[in-house]
Amino acid sequence: RIPTKLEISMQPGGKLFTESIMMQPKAGDYLFLRNGNAQYFVDGLRYFEIDGGFGEHWNAEHMRGAFPVNSKKFTVAMTTSTPQKSSVTIRAKTLMK
């Protein structure tokens, strides 16, 4: 079993929502989406929806061979181990007025 991760880096300045949290991520923040989904609102109308979060371990930021965290963005991470049977869907959406 080899630890794996999926990282999604995004520009700060928006609002992140899950079933249990609402926050405004800052540059350098590193967040784990352990289950369910999240919406990141870039502005009042445009957002990204991430569906299928998974989390098995905390070895993410400092995993051997990992790229350094981008200090100008924030990161949403999901972690598991091989063999991996998870799937994630990312959609860009716009609210209609």
C-alpha cells in the first residue's frame, strides 16, 4: 500500500463551503476534503464544485517526492493509498440571476 494524494490549488479571495464549514481560504492554506463535496465561489456567480472527497491519511504536504506547496494559492487535498478506487468530479458552474 503506497500513500497517494490529489491536490487542487486555487487562487485565494473566494469562499469555500462544505456541509460543515464555511471559510475564506488564504494564500498558503492547506485543507483536506475527507468526504463529500465542496464549492469554491470565486465571486458571487462563478464557482467550482468538487465532488467525491476522500481522506485516509495526513501524509500530504510533506510526502516524499511531493512538489512544494504554492504559497500564493491555497490547496485542497484528498488522500488515500493504493490500490485506489476513488473518483473525483470537478465542475465549473455559474449561478443564474
